[in-house]
Amino acid sequence: MRILHLLNELGDVGNGIVNTVVDLACSQAEMGHTVAIASSGGDFVELVESRGVQHFKVEQFKKELNAFVGLNKVFASWKPDIVHGHMLTGFVVARVLQPLYRYRVVTTVHNEFKRSASWMGHANVMVAVSEENRQRLVDRGVPERRTTVVRNGVVGGARTLGRPSEPVSLQHPNIVAVAGLFDRKGVGEVIEAFGALDARYGAHLYIVGRGPERDKLEAQAKALPCADRIHFEGFKTNAKDYLKAADIFVLASHSDPFPLVIPEARAAGCAIVATRVGGITEGLENGARGILVEPKSPPELHAAFDLLLSDPAKLAHWRAQAAENLDWLTVRRMAVDYLNVYERARL
């Protein structure tokens, strides 16, 4: 099968959509399919090409006219069977040009909360990354018959295998949050909950990520007596190393489709505390693999931290639980699921 993925860019900037597509395309090529990515380029081009994935550079991909001209050339010369759109601009161009080239269009809605997400339901098949997000899109008018669910996989992906590990030295006990510094990620609630912990634990909080809320969050942290134990680490291309050094991993999102960091934290064997929203719940198997709390609830976060820090046996239990049953979170499983979607689209 000839599969063409469409992305705005291929930068190694912590974008979950880009990370997913890089792993997916490499896995599909490894399985013997002819795979290409069209984007404006970026850090991952060398990696995907080394794994047998062709890259077509389309300058200024986000601009519709440039994308139209560039992709028209790619479609005409490369003749894909499946065009898989992961962001709106590429999908719109692919849908407009579809009658000329007779490929089938599949889309993945990675961020259901965006207003533009419903537009991607005009594909032959639209994929949501969690069941809750699929239902929300159906509720917004996307025909249910054209929808399906493929949950993100990250274990065993090309990005992980191709990147050397560099051990990170963290103080213990610790809590690690890996998240963009946006309001919807709930980092402010994590800081509030951490600030209420008994000082006898001597715990440290490491916040890995960047975003527009950093100044506000740093000011919140500096106002606490434990400010010297809250560390803003900035963006890291390989957050996996922080997860390997973590005692507790926390993700306090107000909403989240299916964050890659959940299976990454599970694979690292972290005890996990996370909010009961979207794909987080599914990624933690409804609470079997991590402690789920309500969103926007610092008291519940605090109680979960307190439980794990005060009881080494509980901490060990949740670390072991997280690392169980990882097969369904592999990139290989995700790639197989998408091949089934492509076959459905061709019917």
C-alpha cells in the first residue's frame, strides 16, 4: 500500500501529533508498505528517511495556496493509495484534490477540542484517539458511520529506539510533571497540591515543559514555603530520561485526547497520578494502572501524593501496576490498527 502522511512540519518540539506520525510512518515502512510524509521539514526528516520513509518538502505548509501547489505535485508524481491527514490544512487540500487522483482520505483528530476538528470528519474515515473524543465529535455532527478509534501507541517507536538515553539526576522522593505550560494542563493545580504536602517528606517537584503560563506558574511556586523544591526544567526533547528517574508522575489535564506521556510514563515504571478525563482514563485502563482523580481538584491530587509518599508499599504497587499490560500501547499495534482503517476506507 502507498501511504502518504500530511503534516505541517516535522520539528522535534514536543508536538504529540508530529511524534505520533513519525513513529507510525516508520513502523508502516518496516512492515513493508511504501510510505511518505509531506511537510515543511524539520528535525525528524533524517530519522524518517533512515527508516525508509520518503519525505516531500512543501514550503510554508500552513499557507493554503503553498500547500495546494506543493501537494498537487506530490499527488501527481507519487500516486498514493491513502492520504492520511493529521492537521487541517493538509486535509483540506487532499479533500479538494481527491477527485483528480482517486486516493482515499483518512484523517486523525488528535485534538478534538479545537473548533476545526469537525471539518476533518469529511474524510472517507475519521479516526479519534479515544472513545470519549469520538463520541464528542459525533455529538458535534460528524457522521458516526465514518468514525472509528485508534488509540496512540508509543512503546518501541523509532523516536525512542533512535535516541540515546542520558540519565538524569533528580533528588528523591520526587514528583515529575511533563506537560506544556498551558492552563488546560493543570500544572497550577499540581503546584498547589504539592505546596500542601507535609514538609517531612522533603519531596521535590520537577516540571518539564514550556508554554505561555510559565511566568505565572513560577510566581505561584515562589510564593510557597517549598519554593526551593520546585524546579522548572524547561522543554526537553527526551523527557523519557526524566520519567525513568521519577518516583511519581503526574498529569493533571482538564481535558486530553490521548497524551503520549501516559504510555511513556507507564513504560518507565512510574507510579502515576492523573485526571479522569478523555484518553487519560483509557490509557490508565480506568484506574487499573494509575490513580485517577477529578480534574481541577488540588485536594485530590494532594491526597494521592500523600498516599504514595507516606507508604513505600503503595508506591511500589502502583509502579508495578503501571508497567503491566503494555502490549496494546506499542507503535506496532497502532500501525496494524491504522492499516485496518485504510482497508475500510478503500471499500
